[in-house]
Amino acid sequence: MSRIVMKFGGTSVADLARIRYSARHIKREVDAGHQIAVVVSAMAGTTNQLIEWCNEASSLHDAREYDAVVSTGEQVSAGLLAIILQDMGISARSFSGWQVPIKTSNVHGAARIEGIESSLVDARLNEHQVCVVTGFQGVSENNRITTLGRGGSDTSAVALAAAVKADRCDIYTDVDGVYTTDPRIAPKARRLSRISFEEMLEMASLGAKVLQTRSVELAMAKGVRLVVRSSFADPDAPQIASDGSNFGVPGTLVCDEDEILEKQIVSGVTLVKAEAKITLRSVKDRPGVAAAVFGALADEQIIVDMIVQNVSDDGRQTDITFTVPDGEFDKAMAAITLDEERFEYDSIAGAKGSAKISVIGVGMRSHAGVAASMFKALSEEGINIQLITTSEIKTSVLIDERYAELAVRALHTYYGLDRDEE
């Protein structure tokens, strides 16, 4: 017997038919004797509708009342799922975040989970009752309902799994696992049976939309093993064992690196389109200048991605190049040119229409020449590299967006990711 937290996203509970289908996945695990807690998102489209109503009611609405409204979507999903499970002969009840309780900070609309009192859920699980918990929400120290922002339901599921000491947390979504790259770009992309937390964190932050970055960070910190599975798969297929082994069931186990025996040099290739590049030339190389530049961008809530700095031979000047999303380009240029004397640069240049390609793999730690081979593969396709950044398990390059998909396919083939897993 295992204790499992199962999370179902908005597409998995989009309507009553989808909720019934998801309930069959839950029944399979209950019938196998497992203790089950379920975390649900709102039905697809519901949260957006609730947000729209809040904005229509008042453009300057009270954030506390906003949370009270948008949190109702998950309450509907949880209640309906509990009713359907009961109709299937399964003991079940729903919990709102405040009933667990899931304690959060006071930052309405973007609260952080500070702790979960799991005694009530623990007791129900020990009685083999399915606990259906609302994702995306909690309660502040002021006893007000809070919401967690984007990715909140995934984060709720991981936090609950850690609190109740679950053997694993199954994230049910509309894909059947984590792929080596986007199958729409590279049709030969394959599903990974296992991937490390670090690799998944890099992939999530670099464009892979299977899991939210916050939830992966929390899972890695708490040691919660995740399984990414499709809610559209056959609910009557064999289940994944508590040790994470896969008996023919589509899914990807996200786990500690130590659980992966054969570490591939490269596990995946990611793509982020619509990147803009800005270069400040001949910036005075003295303390505080870079801080002033990026502080001005931060004041405008502009997210900066890649940063490369080249210092001149005499050490007096430097060129600073960085990237921002295409949609933030004009605002970023305005923020810097508004007070150019303060930033002490000779000229500024920039353009939209770039893309960031990254290769990721924990095996890169112990293999030299991965970056060089990446550059070679791109050069063979006639693709010019504009910027390069690296980390211990990742190499990223900025290229012209016109060649983005060609680059992904070329690298995917070059690193042998087209082949079936051994």
C-alpha cells in the first residue's frame, strides 16, 4: 500500500464527462489499496471567467475579495469530483484550502505556502477516505482566502504530498509525460521514462510547459517524487508501482539524480521564441553601472534573461548584452534611453526576433565538449550564434528566430535523442 497525491489540471476536469473519466483513474488506485489525496484545478476556462468578472466589477478591486471570487472555481471541481466518487461507491469528501488548512503568506493573488497542517487529511487517509483538496489556494494568518498565482495547483499538490509524506505525487495533464523536445517540432521526440529534478527544473524554466517551475523547485527541495501522466490515457491500464517503476503505462518519473542509473549527456532540447536582444556599447566599467541598468529594468517589471558582458582590453569600458521578451523590448529601450547619461554608455542597439535554444542534461557534468559539439551541429546547418550562456547542466544559445525549429531538430538528431530508449 502506498500513499499517493493525484493532481488533475483544468483540462482533466473540464466538464462532467472529463471529471468522471478522471474519477476512474482515482478508482484504479483506490482498488489497488492505496491511500489517495486528490488536488484539483478549476474547470478549464473557469478561472479566466472569474478574473474577467472581477475586472469588470472594478478595475481597482480589493485583492482580498478577488481571491475570494477566483478561488471558487476549484471548490466547484472538488465538490463535483467528490460527488462522482461517492456515486461510484468510493468514500470521499472535499476540502477547501482553508479547511485543511494550507497556510500561506498575505500576498493576495501570489501567495506562498508557508505550511500545511496535515492531521485532518492524515486521519481521513488512514480511514481510506479519498480527500479531494482544492488547488491554487490557502488561508492567510488574517484568516482570509488567498490564491497562489500561476502554477498554484501543481504547487499545492507537491506541498500536500510533502506534508502527508506521500510516496509520490502524480500530475495528470493533457500530455503523457516529459518529452526530449516538443513533438510538434521534432516528430521523433520521445517520452522520457525518468528525468532528474534539476533537468526538469531547467526544462520548465526554458519553455517546457509540462510542469510549473515553482512546483519542481518545491518537489526537489522536499524530495517529492513526481510522475507526469495523461488523464486521457486508459484508466484501466496497469498502474505505476510505488517505487516509480513503469509497467507499460505512459508517464515520466521526476526524481533525484541518484535514481537514474544511466545519465544521458543530453536529455532534452528546449526552445523559447520571441526573444529580443539589447546591447549597450562602451559602458563605463566601474562599480554600480550594471546595477543601475538592470535596476531600471527591474523597476519596470521587465524580466531579463541572458546576460553577457565583454570588458575592453584596457579595463575601462565594457559592452553589456542582454535579452528580454519581444513584448518588453520597447519598454526596456525606453527605460534605458530615458536617462542615458546615468548609465554612461556610448551607444545602444537592439532588435526583436531571436530565439533561445538550450540543451539540457545531468550527464554534461562529466562530459567535456558538449558546448563545442552543439556549436558544430548548428554551424553544419548554417545557423549563426548571437549569444552563449552555460551552466553545469545546460548550454543555451541565442539565434535568429527564423532558424529556431531547424536548430531544435538538428540538435535533437545530433545528440541521438531520435533513438528509442534502450
